[in-house]
Amino acid sequence: MPKVYFIGAGPGDPELLTLKGRRILDEAEVVIYAGSLVNPALLEGLRAEIYNSAGMSLEEIIEVMKVAIGEGKTVARLHTGDPGLYSAISEQIEELKKLGIEYEVVPGVTSASAAASTLGQELTIPEKSQTVILTRRAGRTPVPEREALYELATHQSTMVIFLSVSMIDAVVDDLKRGGYPEETPVAVVYRASWPDEKVIRGTLKDIARKVKSEGINRTALIVVGEALKVSMEELGMRSRLYDSDFKHGYRGSQGKNKRGKLWVVGIGPGGTEHITPKARDALQKATLVVGYTRYMDLIRDLIAGKQTYETGMTREIDRCRYAIKEAAGGKEVALVCSGDPGIYAMAGLVYEILRAEGPTEAIDVEVIPGIPALSACASLIGAPLMHDFASISLSDRLTPWEVIERRLHAAASADFVMVIYNPRSKGRAGHLKRAIEIISSYRRADTPVGVVKAATRKGEEWIITTLSDIPYDKVDMNTTLIIGNSSTYIWQKRMITPRGYEKKYDLFKT
């Protein structure tokens, strides 16, 4: 049966389109792409009818879809990044539902993940920031007052700010008004993963001047927060440690030093269809693959015959040190992470160890982004992340529970859609109930909640329920919860957070 596929094209690099997205795009008979943002290289060799939506209205786009489906054709609607984030699929889905047209959302690598990869770090650093806020400043399209940039800045977490670089002066003023010191590091990533990608680093004191001097006023993300210090500070140290004839614990005497390679690879949420070609290429090139056994099990077919180093839980430091040591010895090593390496994963730990212990000049490190669990979960249950959201881990192994509670209060009171990672384990069975108690003090009992287990993996399960009816006995460490905001609703067994298009475009006028 023909249907419309909303496909995440990724941030720009054609190799960051997922295999599933590539397959559907190649098989589609009609392709509608966001011409101002999608890399045209993705369209090369297609036999489909191709439409550039840059100059089309919503009604014209829906008409093309309607006619194509009526003719029994498959439609690929290609959006930049991940369709679940600032993509405008919600308004299209609403119209398709009215017409009774079947659709499917295929997640992609978001530009936020690509930007973190370009910066060479993760956005969640223990004791620095365990929360990432994805948002935008009010411009021609307003945002709710409770989500004003200066209000969100009070959290002092890592922030990734979309669609706002043209207002860089106002952004800086809002961030400082919210409490960020002038010395807070900032990075502006222009066209992440494209050939003309550019990174501008600075602080709140000078970033506006630097951005304007480069003439950047669009297609750039603003990343701000103390977490950026991990990749911005220079150690300023040189010693015999990096002499190719000097033997130490990480490297034998090599004469002419052979540089090793360490890929920190995001394998996505689990299903091998969601692994990017770039990640597959790194796994293929690596002579040694290092990872948590459960994640290695997800890619056994891809690493068959390779040397591996595997551990159980709570051995993250051991895995990273081993990967660094072997790469420093000249090997090509892939360190495997679930989801995206820059979100609750290993990228930051690798850089922290290198910063503290070295060797910083003996290896090349490359972080390869992957589809985060939150994107995979959102695609299963509808479009719950269409507006600003905050992700919070309930694991208190590295972050004190008091800090986690404070962040739960802050995110819930600000009416964010909330993504809850690591909700429950044997050692902290009561944390989730306490978290829901906190959230319930700010949200209605009938607030929609998506409970997703093992997204894209064997044993995948999901339900949409409400805040008062969460099935705690079905929640474990493989589960992610998505808790709606005051606008989120359930429609035809799907969870949707409207972004406000109905007000801007009069979508529902009769």
C-alpha cells in the first residue's frame, strides 16, 4: 500500500543519511525535498518525480502527495536533519490524517548531533552539564513566554540554539540576562557536516562580533555552556611523552611514530538499518572494536572476525583507556556507543582521559554521530518533540540525585517536553516514581506520556499513556519515557506536540 515517508536527510553530509532512508528514497516514485536545506547530492541518480518544496505552500505540497498516493505511488518527503526536530512535519501529518493517507517517519541525524561531532565532544559532561536544551529565540515565529531564551538560560545547562544566528546580539543578551557569565564558552557551527562547514568559537563576550565579522546570518547552530570547555581549553604541555623513541605505558618505542586512529562510533538506537554508512565504514576499517557487550551484540554481523574488547556495565573508563592505549600503539580502533556518542556516551570521556593522561598527539580521534534514542523513540510514537524539550537522565551514578531533582523541577516548571533516560534499575527502583511525583506537581494527570522499550531493537515495545497511568512494572533500563508539555495531545494512537503552525498559517480554517 503506498504511503508518504517523512525521511530525515541528516545534517548535510550524504553519508549521514541512514540506510533505511537511502533505500526508501531510491525506491520512491515521487520525492519532495526541502530545497533550501537538503544536500542536492542526495537526489543524484533518482528516477522519481522530484519537487523542490522551497517555493511551495503547504497546500501545494499536500496536493502533490494526494495525487501521487491516488496513483498508487510511494512518496518520500525529505527533510533536513531529523524530522522530529523543527521540521514542520506536524502540519503535513495533520493534513494527511484528514485525507486518510498512511505515513511513516524515518529518523535522521540531527544537526545538533552533527555539530557536537564537529566540535569533537559530547554535550553532556558529568559535573558540568547533564541536560541539553534544544530551542530557538523568538523571531517572526513567537515562542511561549515561559520558553523565552532568558528563562531557559537560568538552567545553566548546555544549550543548542536553532534558527537564531541572525539575532546573535539579542541571543547573547538573553543568555547573559538568564545568568550565563560573559566568560561562558560559545561555539557557532555553520552548515555542520557540509564541505563549507565552519566553526567559530568564543565566549559570550566576543562571539557576536566574531560571527558578524564572518558574515554568518543563517544555517548555523549556536552551542553554549560550560561543557564546551572540554574541547576548547588548551593544555599547553609538551614533553618526552610524545617522542617517538620514548617508551611509556601507552606506546612502545616506534622510531618514526605511527599515528593511530580512534573512531568514537554512534551505532544509533539499535536496529542496523539506522546505522549510518559513515559508522559502518569506521567499523569496517577498524582492526579492533571496543564496547559494552550488550551494544556489541547489536552489531555482531558487522564486526565478525575482528578483534574485540568487551566489558559489562560500569566499566566505561576501562573501555576508553584500553581503546586509547591501543590506538596510541598505532592501531585503528572503533569505540562503540549506543545512540549518539555525544549524548550520555563515550565521546566526552575519551577527551577527558586524553586531557588528563594523554597521549594527545599520538592518535587521531574522530567522533561519528548516530541517531539518538530520543529520535528513534519519538518516531515510533508520533511527533512528540516538535517543540522545545529537555532530556534528563535519572542515573545518579555520576550526578547527585539532589541535582537531578533540581533539574526535574526546572524542566517541568518551564513546560518542556521531557525525555527521561535511564529511568529505572535494580539499584534505584524508586527514582522514577519520585521523578513522576515532581513532574506531576506541574503537569495535569492526563498529560500524554510515551513509554518506549528497545526502540528499533528486537523486543521493541511502546505504549502511549498518561502521567497518572505509567506502568512502572514495565519500565527498565532499556526504556525511554517522553512526557508531553501542556500542549501535547494524543490522536489516533499517536502523541503530538504542536509547534504553533496552526496559528501562523491558519491551518484549520473552515
